[in-house]
Amino acid sequence: MRLNSPYIDRGELHFVGRHAELMKLHQALQKRKRGNIVALTGMAGVGKTALVQHCVREYSRDYPGGVYWFADRHTNLGAEIVQFAQLD
């Protein structure tokens, strides 16, 4: 699997108690045949990054084209998404 992010390799080794959120995220990513864009929001430190990391590791077989991680803290998120969409 190709991972276009330095963020995915890290993560919690003992991921517990978030099965419902994990399934909801995975299902949201599977809604379209070519993939989907899903945004997670919430207060800092609630585990958004850990949830995504675990989802990508757990369901990597379902993303044969890879995963692209948009980090909106340091970029113009809208421009980054447009640039990514033009890769096809």
C-alpha cells in the first residue's frame, strides 16, 4: 500500500474503545467507488489522528490506490485538494 503521509506510520499500539467510530469512518471512506474525502473535527487531543492512523492500518487492503493525508495546519487545504484532484 502506498501511503502519501509521514503521519500513518505512527500511532497507538493499543487502540481500544473506538470500534464504533472506526467503523463509521471506514464506511464513510467506502461510500464512493473511487474513494471519498472525509474530514474529522474536534478538540485537540481527543484522538482524531490516532483514529485515522488505526483505520488506515486496519483496512489497508481496502485502499489499494493508497491514502492521501491532507494536513490543513500548514497549507491552504482548498488549494491542496484542488491540486490533488487534478492528478487524474
